[in-house]
Amino acid sequence: MSSADAEDEIIKASIVYPEDFDLNKYPPGAISSLAEQIIEFSGFASAKTAKRILEEKRVIASHVRGLMKAFVLATIHTDTPEYLDGLTYSQLAERVALAEKIIEVQQAISAIESTNVTLSLIDPEEEKQKQSQSAARHNASKLDGAATYNDPIAQKLWGRG
């Protein structure tokens, strides 16, 4: 088999659709051009593309499901990312709760004081509401002449601004 025939076979094996793909129906250079575009988009040939894809995936991993999956995978070594992807949110939450218990049991077996390791999900809206309530309590109970909550000058004086 010649190298050209071998390349044709590799290309045919790589193409899923259409099933009756015929290399001879396409003008010279079309397949090579397509292959170059696929390589460029995949990130293999461009550090810039590879970096962009990695950053996108880091953001996704930082979302709730990604954090939950990481927590479970760090504890339950028989689970796989693909298995966890197939779970509903409720099923994944159940795995997270199980992972928390596994950590608790492992600490007890190792005679380590329980650290109550849990996955805490922070709701930005809830945090804003707590901060608003804290500010309101502070401002309602402050003495006359005292700084209000988040006063920029007071923040600088305390070294927080």
C-alpha cells in the first residue's frame, strides 16, 4: 500500500459523516485546508488558542457542578468525570454528601479530630443581602460621629482601603 493510499484510508476512517465520503469529489487542497482548520481550532498548533480553551475550561470547572465533581473525584476514586456528567444535580449532590461523610470517617479512622470538611456553595445574592443587613445593623447602632459602614476614609485608617 502506498503512502497516499494509507493517507486516504486514515482520512476515510477519521470522517464520520457522510458515510460514503469520497476524497476524489473535493478539489485539491480542500481536505488539507480543512485539516489545518481543525488542528488550529483544537489548540494543537496555536499557543493562543490552547490558552484560550484552557481558560474557558477553568471557568467552567469553577462553576457549581465543576466544584462538586472535583470534590467527589478527590474522595471517591472509583467515580469518573464522565460518570458524574451523567448524574442529575440531585444525584451529584448525593455523591458530594457521601464524599463529606467519607472524609469524616477517614479522619475518625486516622484518629484525626474531625474538621467538618464540607463543600460550601456561596450564593452571590445571599452574600449581598447579608452584607446589606450587616451594614444596616452597623449604621443603626453606631454612635454619633462614628463612621458609617464601608466609609472609605475609615477603611484607609484601618488599613483596609
